[in-house]
Amino acid sequence: MQSLKNRDNPIIIAGGGIGGLAAALGLANRGFHCRVLEQAPEFKEVGAGIQLGPNSWRALRALGVEAAVKRLAVFPQALVMMDAVTAEQAVSIPLGGFEQRFGAPYALIHRADLHSSLLEGCKQSPLITLETSKHVIDFEDDGRAVRVIMSDGVCHETPAFIGADGLWSTIRAKLISDGKPRVSGHITYRSVMPTSDVPENLRRNDMVLWAGPKCHMVHYPLRSGELYNLVATFHSNRYEEGWNSYGDPAELHERFSGTCETVRLMLGKIEAWRMWVLCDREPIKMWSKGRVTLLGDAAHPMLQYLAQGAGMAMEDGLVLAKCLDEADSVEEAFAAYPLKRYLRTGRVQLSARLYGEFYHADGVRRELRNAFVKNAGYEGLAWLYEKQPDI
């Protein structure tokens, strides 16, 4: 769409997180100028470790930042599930064959490192303008252009407007008007600790999940093994809107009181935890109207249980850029883009809910789960990790 490849008429993206930056890179790689408006005073990512499956690496490769991310990632030897009650190993899936099977590896990385790699890629592009302290509060689409209204009263005009402003998206609230996200009843505590604080017998180059009754804990190395990422998730009625609140260690230890000594030992190593209330939404088929569309968590927020939030957002950016490059109008491109994505992202949203119940099984369900995963292998997630059209 040559009319959009104009420096004086850039596409505007609201949100400078992983999804927003991926969208900017995807667009720039196809010759589109864009402006990324970030509400915070600086571009940075809040969080701890995340997992990158083969589909995420394929997206990073297409975005041109694969090499930069690989320098900062850890490549584990196996995906391991332990029974958090008995301390028995349920399954260990070697990762050595992932690259051969799916064309890309499985890795672990600090969320801030992934974000910084995308940010550096954006900074190197002459087609991308990055702006901070820019809070979008509203927009108006008159069919010719979109007026993006800022909190300071300034309005910016753009031929195409992308809302990549996360779970609590302001743009979605007006575009879709479907209320607040769905509270799952699960809470996640995250923390990062020096590897030297982890007992030597528990240090391993694996992604380890301890599955317990209505709870689970995950731990794995970050930054060349210098750090250890700990994630503890449990069922709770507590609810706090937003992100990055401090958790209550007493509640955490109470919820894990029925787990084995190893799990409780690991949880006891950290006193300060950051807390996230896990939310998602029901899948929808269309998240575009006219010259406005959504991306990432603004379009299809999902629970963490398939480790795919970042991967789906990066895929969105690539598919959206391709649609804009091939369509005759913004409206045509924005209508086509969700139709290429909604079945895949919807499957991840619903599958993540099921995995949450699977990890948190108790009683007979727990024993059946352990028996079932003993035969787990690569093929169960082939639908997720194999190469996708348009990426």
C-alpha cells in the first residue's frame, strides 16, 4: 500500500511493549513509517523470565532480531514436570531435537532482555519514531483518517491506528466495548534471584514445573545461568486490577502448604514477590473497525499456561504488516488481519485455560495427569510450533 509508505503520514501504534515494538519492526521491514506512542516515561518491560517456543523464534527471525535475542537467551536441555506433592518426576522432554523438528529452538529469557532487543531493532530503523510519555485517551475515525487524542489535549492524525496497549486497552474499550477482562481466579507471584541462592542440587539447565493441587511452581535459569526465575501460581479470590503489585508471602506459603519440601524450600528463598492477577478474555472473531485495529493482549489476552503471550503478539505484528502491504486499503487490510489470526489465537486462549486446570489437578485427576504425561512428546504441540502461513 504505497500511500502509507510516506514519512509525513506515519501509522501510529499505541503501546511500546513487546507487541507494539514487534508491530513497528514488522511494518518498517515492509517500508512503512510508524510512530510508537508509549504512555510511560521510558520504554521498558516489567516482569521476569518468559519462555520462547519455536514459533516465537520464527517471528524474531522475520523481525530481524533473532541474533540479538539469542545472545541473551538460555537454551535448556529439557522441559520437566515434577509432582509437587510426591516430588516424583512425571516427565522430562528433551529439547535437543526441537530445532530439527520445528526449525527453531526452545529458550528462556528475561522479559526485559527480549524487549530491549526489539527496542534496539526499532531504534536502528529510520522508519520508526519512538515517543515516551504519550498517553492515548481516545480516538476518532472519520473514514479518511484517525485522530488520536492524547491526555495533554494534543491530537495526532494517522491513516491507520493500532492499539497495542495491553490487557486493559483503552482502544479496545471504545472499539469493542466488551467490558473488563475475565478474572481467572489464579494469581501469579514472580521473582528473580541470584543462582548462588539456589541450593546446588536444584540448579539445572531445564525448565522445571512442579504441578500441585490448585497451584504450581516453575523455575529456570536466566542470563547465562547467573539468575534464577521463580514463578508461583495458585487459586485465589484476591483481585487487584493492573499489574506489578507486591504479593503477600503469608498467602503464598499457605497455598503451597500441601506441597513437598523441595517446593517449599525454593519458595522460602525469596521474601519479596511481585504479584499478577491472571486475566484473559473470551476469543472474538473480529477486533478491527475501519482504520483501527488491536494487537497482542489488547486483541486476545491469554493466561500464561502455554507461554505464548509474547509469541502471539509478535506473530500478530508480522501478519498485520503483510496484510497492509498486500491490501488496496487500510480498511481491507484491517478486516483481513483478524480473520487470519482469530482461530489460532483463540485456540491458544482456550488451551491455556485447560492447561491451567491440568497443572493444578488434585486427587485422582492428579494421578491420571501424571500417567498421561509420561508419554508426552513433541507432537502434542506441533499445531503451535510448526510454521504458520504469513509468518
